[in-house]
Amino acid sequence: MSKTVTITNGVGTSNLINDTYTVTAEVTGYNNSSINPSSVSIVEGTDTYAFTISATGTLTLHVSEDGTSTGTPIVGATFVRTDSSGTTYGTPVISDASGDAVFDNVPFDSTNAPTIYFKQTSSDGNHTFNDAVQSTTMTTSTSTVEIQNTVGALRTINLTDENYDNLPIDGSLTLNN
């Protein structure tokens, strides 16, 4: 006898009797044969069971000053995978010398691709960035999304003597964030 458990937002419930079951998956965008474990013993006194499944897609976030494939690349921009509300998951990825930050093992599907959420958490210190949750879908196993990090605005910093109004002072200031 088989039981199909519908999973929504990572959780599903079903009335199951104590027994050993083989487990198969039907999860859009994922490698269904990677379900782990593929066999489970349901036993008295245990009511929660955990499974994992893996995807095989590669999402590249290409970060440049103008948000194009030919723009000046940004090295050191950091991104994390999130859910739609911004809760972070996994290890951050950082853009390399080509401006590429790569998420491996993301889901894809040619017709009904699941949404992949991510957000940028930092840049290189010289560029501004959008820290909102962003999303994409992948219809092929590899995809590139162009991300723009513009040069920070030019700011004028004035330094004057506190005791003599408007007397300009020479020196340097270091601003740390």
C-alpha cells in the first residue's frame, strides 16, 4: 500500500502505520532520485521524520557596475539564498574576479520551475547594492542573472576648526562602517 504525503513549505502530515517504507519523491526542479533516506521505518513513539533532496542546477549572479554582462565586475559582493520572507539558508557566496557569485545545487525545470530567492548582504565597500529579497526561476540547468552595484555617490567632507569658525583644516579622516 502506498501513501502520498503532500509537502507544503517543507512540511507534510499523514496517518501512517508502523512499518518499513521505501520512499520516492516527486519534487519539481529537484533530482528525485536523490531523496535521502530512500527507506524509512515508522516506529511507535516517533512522530517526526526528516528527508533531504538535492537539486543540480547552477545559478550565477554576475555583479557589475552597470548590471550588464560587459560592465566592470564587482569583486567581493556577498549573496545568500533566502525564502520569500528573507530568512537565510546555507553558506553565502561571494563574487570573484569576474564578478560571478555562484550558487550550486539549485532547482530548475523546463516548464514549472520553482522560484529561487536570494539577497545581497554586502558589496566591496565602494559600491551600493539592493539588499531586498530578489527572485528568479531557472528553466535550464544553468542560468545567469545580472546584478548592478553602482559606484557610491561622491560626497564632500568638510573639516574646520571647532574654535575658529570656518577655518579649513588639512588632514585626513577615516570612516569605518
